[in-house]
Amino acid sequence: MSDPTRPRGPKIIAVANQKGGVGKTTTTINLGAALAEAGQKVLVIDLDPQGNASTGLGIEASDREFTTYELLLEEIDLADVVQETAFDNLLIVPATVDLSSADMELISTEKRSFLLHDALRQTAMDDYAIDYILIDCPPSLNLLTINAMVAAHSVLVPLQSEFFALEGLSQLMLTIREVRQSANPDLRIEGVVLTMFDSRNNLSSQVEQDARDNLGALVFQTRIPRNVRVSEAPSYAVPVLQYDSASKGAQAYRELAQELMSNQTRAAA
């Protein structure tokens, strides 16, 4: 039974697409930064063994003593795994390659699909007063991604504006449906965001049209442009909003954050 005296918990969003190279980690980092810039307290959960979200937010490998691996598989204080970043209001639980073995270890665990769900709902989380938790999922539909979907309220899907973009979505949608039926009946699709969009390219426009024809209102109005500043920012270990605040990429992520918050407000009404 839930405790009515506890504060309302954060909105948990899994950023997922089993296809690699679609802008998933880039979206997690920069959407998180844009929400934080808008006054929201944001926690990024790096659930990808590559640890790119951790690197992109300036967490050196030597500073990742405790990570999502320990959060999932060991009893560890939340304060030991949550780290501050150089961006105000933006926190992270980092990842290392150790997480790559977690999928095998989870198989023998009784509550294997609920470990992240339970970790993010422990009472110690209340102290952080988090508004949004963004989970950067690995590029596969494995047990780590299932953990993210069981823990989340919704799934945000980055969709690259390239040929065959929609083909992989059917398997992702099927996985979301299965998670709804088995473990998280309230899971919904937050939306699909078009990434690496080039308005000068007919293919990008065709992918957008196909996405809107097939998915309708699920597709965000905001499109993330193909932008060199967005590509450069990770090599400086900062979000594009910090690397080049005036760039088209930074502005697009601000618009996405505003659209996301507006959708949340309407859904709560």
C-alpha cells in the first residue's frame, strides 16, 4: 500500500530504441539539460554499458566507483551512486562496462524485471526532489531495457530521419505491449521524436510524413536537426546547451523540453 504522506514521485521516462545510432543518448543528455535549464530537477540513469551518457555529462571513468550495476544488483545507498554534473539541476547515475554482464546475472534473480523499478522508488529518492528521471537504454531489447520499461511511466522513442527508420519500431511497440500486459499496465508511449532531421533533404521530409501518417499525434512537433554543434558537444563532455547555447540543436532541445512539459500538464489535467 502506498504511503499518502510521501511526496509525489518523479516522472520516469525510458529513452529507448533497439536500433543504434539514432540519437538516443544525445537526446537523453540534451533533453535532460533543457529540462534542468527550465527549472526542473533531472536525474539521468545511464543504463547502457557503453556509458556514453556518463561520458557526455563529464563523469570520468575513474569517478565511476558505484554505478547502475550496483544500483541494480547490490544493496547500496542511493547517495553513493547519484552524482552531480557540471550542469545545474542535472544529476546522473553513471555506467561502466561492468553493466554488460548484468543481463546474464539478472536472469537468475527472482525479481529480475523489477530491480530498477524498486531502486527508483526507495524512500531515499525523496531527498533529491527529482522532477524527471530519464533512463538511457542500451540499443537492444534485453533485460536492462525491460527493467527500464517496467520502472518507467512512459517511453520516448528517438527516430532517425533516414531510410528504414520505421521498420524497427514494430518490434519496440510489441515489447512495450508485452511489458504492459505482464508487468507495467500503465506504461505508455510518451512520443516519437525525429532526430538528425535535415529540412533540405527530401528523405527527411518523407520519413516525417510516414511517421505522422502511421503514428499521428505520437510524433512530437519538435524535430531535432542534424547539427554539427550537437555532434561536437560530447567530445567536450557537456550538453550542447552548454557547448553552444545559441545553436539550432540547443534551441531544438529547449523546444522539445517545453513540448514534453506541456504534454505532461495536459495529461495531468
